[in-house]
Amino acid sequence: MAEPRPLTQTPPASLDWSRPGTPVAADFGDIYFSTDGGLDETRAVFLGGCGLPQAWQGGAVFTIAELGFGSGLNFLAAWQLWNETAQPNQRLHFVSIEKFPFDRAQLRRALTAWPELRALSDKLISDWPGRVKGLHRLSFGNVTLTLVHEDVEIALDQLHSLKADAWFLDGFSPAGNPAMWSEDVMSAIAGRCAPGARLATFSVAGAVRTALKTAGFEVRKMPGFGRKRHRLEAEFPRDISGEALTRPPKVERALIVGAGIAGRSLAFALSARHIPFDIIDDRANPAASGNPAALVKPRFDLQDRPESRFFLSAYLHALRSYPESCIMERGVRQIPKHGKEAERFKKLAKQAPLGDGHLRWRGGDLWIESALVIDPKKVFDEFEIRHERFKFAQDRSDYSHVFLSAGYGIQALAPELAMRFSRGQLSWAEPVWDHAAAYGGYAINLDGATLVGATHDQLDERDPFELRDEDDAKNLSALEAMSGKTVISAPGKSRASVRVTTPDTLPLIVETGENIWALTGLGSRGFTFAPLLAESLISDLCGEVGPLDKSLRAKFSTLR
Ligand code: SAM
């Protein structure tokens, strides 16, 4: 019997390929595009219908939102036009909602129909998150794609900060797919429009026109493309927007306090937006980011809770974010600690919460094929770091925004957050395995020795950064117990650092003073969580659509 679909995956797109070149949605009896001029149709109906490329000329950021990502043809056509017409300092956000996403093989097959889009579609396919539910953020230079794998109504509700300049309505035809064209949907769209937003669709059905008019759009029937008699253009008024536009104060110049993975991820998100910043680090609080190697691996939770979606999408985002130059090894063995855990791993591998190509049960271990061992020193290392202490009175006035990403230093900078701290020491041993492995602790081979991490102890009255022989012994005996081999200590300097967590182990993004933000509580998952969290905070502050849904953003902004 087939394993049930995990709750973290959307329902599949059921495609019928019996018509040459054109995938047909079996459940809707409708096509995704027509191979007979589908690209030209996209250009005429959606790009032309929204006044592109003229509409994006002159602005810093242009946002297109779409109902129905399907094969991504509309996105690829918009991206191609952007590359041909936009200025290098402009940025395009494309946000698309899709309840039944393609898997990677379906996407590849569908997009072979468009050889002229090949260079772009290859990039899309390579970063494709599969059918994992929730929000996914894909970055292609100045073009950002946010995919929302969710039913249209829920997705619109979650996109709380969306103010689109253009809307592409591309559900299947209203008769067979009424959920995509309802009055509630049109009213939610109106609430997510920038003033003067343009909207385009192929359908001129009376109910669609009425719903758009009721939502406040001015609607025009236009001559259609090819054999279709009409298409629709609509415009949202300039002087009202569906919901008040409350823009956060502009980030003019930022100071990042702490150059661990959180600080460097913030720097990366700021530099993508050409926002000037400085990073300082007083080196007083060694964090795990200073370790010789780090693991990027998923946290699994088979429920469909907002945080489960975050664990998976943050992991997929991290895999896409880290440059090849910092990857030391691919694939990590996760070794079960006991029989019950082995059963859970077997189930995980069968259910494939991340889709194909990530997990394999190999009898004794769970092989996490996509997991990475990275060199922390090489991650986002292009920024100059000043070795200074944060001096509140002096530094505050020089910057519009301050970001506190100081690891253990957060205790002194924002004591009111009452974070939890735990000490972790890592040690060196002679190799026992030929691959990176995790088992509660972890073992990573580096230059002929194995880095063994890490202890997990509450802070006491002693210096948390001192090296302790008993901790080296603990690490080695844990590895001995897991491997069943005699573990011999190897020369190499042990290292101690402090993890920062919240009581429920979820991260925290919180404003601790006017335009002072803390990004903290990443625990031992900094390398998996930081890139997405930093992108979330910076896009919120820039008034852009964020990569976290409304409920998660709320959850991460309060101490629970
Ligand atoms: N824009 C796509 C392209 O460029 O290939 C074509 C989109 S296709 C005509 C319509 C899409 O709407 C399908 O991918 C379908 O899965 C999606 N869809 C249908 N009902 C939906 C719903 N209730 N919520 C979200 N997406 C839905």
C-alpha cells in the first residue's frame, strides 16, 4: 500500500500528457498553456495587459502577483522581459500562488516546450522546492520569486504585506475552477494592490468582471489573442488602496552587531538591496559560527504546523543560499539513537516530506542526501567586519537601524529578552567513519581528523568559553557508544561556544528599541535558519513581501 502523503506536502498536480507538448490538468480538464503560441499569448494577455515593460520603468521595486503558477511560463516570460528592459539597480518581486505544484520532473518536461526560455527555466528547475507546502523564496539576482504552495484563499490571507503593482489571474477557466475567481478572492486581491495596480486575465466571464468591479477595479474588455475574442484588463484606483499603506521607516544605513551567521545573513540581505551597512564584532562571545565546520540539515516535523513549514522551507532556502565555495561535503548520515528512532526515520524516508532526492533509509541510518557540511568562515565572507564593541549612545545616531545578532552578547544588549543559553564544546578524534554523521552529537571529518560535537550544558558560574577535559571525554565517549568502535583522541584545539535559544526552541525576530531589531534564538540551527530569517526581517523593513507567512511572522516576533 502506498504511504500516505505527509501533511507537509501539497496534493500533486495530476497531469495528462496525451496531447502533444501541452500538459493537461486531468482534474480540471483544462490546459496549462497552448504550445501553439502559448508564450506569445502570455506576452499579449498578461505582460501587455498589465502595461509591461513600461509600468516598471523608473521604480526601484516592482511586484507582480499571480494566481496559478502552474508550469511557471508566465513567470519565465516576465523574467525574460525584465532582463531585456530593467535597469541594473531595479528589483522584481514575483509572487505566485499554487495549490497543486508540479514536481521537478513535471516542470522540466513542461518547460522543454520553450527553448528560448531555457537558460531561465534551468535555473528555476534547479532551485525548485518541489511540493513542500507553504512559502518558498527563490532569488535570481535582481529577480525574487516567492511561491506560495497553498490554496488561493489561505495563501492570500497569509500574504499580509503584499501590495502588488500588477496581478496575473491565471486559474483554470472560471466554469471549472470557480474557487480561483470568487468575490472573496477578488476582494482579497483588491486589498493587496498598490495604488494604480494593473490586472490582467484571459477570462472575460461576466462573473469575473462583476467580482472585479465590486472589488473596486475599473474593468476593460480588450481584443483577445489568437482565436480568443477577448481578454480582460483592469486597473485599481490610484487614490485609494484596499488597505492603508503603512510603510516602515526606510532603512537608510544599518549597523549589524555580531558577525556570526545571523549577522552575515543580514548583511547579505541588505547588500542585495543596495543598502549601506557596517558590521562590528567584538569577538568576546564565540558562537558556533566560528567552528571549523557546520552542518546544514533539516529539522523534521511531519505535522502541518506553521513551524513545520518553516523548518522545511528554511532548510531548502539555506541549500539554495550557500555558495559552492563554502561546501565541504554533501550528504550526512543521521544515525538513530534507538529502535524507536529508527522506525521514525524509516517512516520519514518513505513519506519523503521534502520530495524525492533528499532522504533514504539505508538499513542502519537515514541518508540525508541534500544535507551539507559547510565551512562557516567562507559563508557570506565578502563583507568587511570591524572588530569593535557596540557603543549605544555613539553608534545609535549614525545609523537608521541597528541589528543585534550578537549570539551570547544578546544577554548584555537586550537582557529583557531573557534568552536561554547553553554551552557547547567540540573536540577532535581519529576518524571512525568515512562520512559526516549526526546522532544527537555529530562527527565531521576534516583534514584527516574528526571534529566531534558538541556538548550541551547549562551555563554555570564558570567561564562558558573555557575548555574542559571532561567535555572532550563526553564527546568521545558519545561517539564511541554510537560507532561501537574505540575512539582515540586526536591533536587539535577543542572549542567552546554558547548557543542561544528561546524556551520553545523557535527563533526570535523582535524590535527591542526604536528601529533596533534582535535576530536571535537560533540555537544549534543557525546555519539552517539564518538566511531565511534575515531575508524575512529585511524584506519586512523594506515593505516587501516577506518569505514567512503571517502566522509564523507573528509567532517569531514574541517571546513565548
Ligand atoms: N500560470 C501558469 C503557467 O504559466 O503555466 C498556468 C496556470 S494554470 C492555467 C492554473 C493553475 O491554477 C494550475 O496550476 C492550478 O493547479 C492552479 N489552481 C487551481 N485551483 C487552485 C486553488 N484553489 N488554489 C491555488 N491554485 C489553484
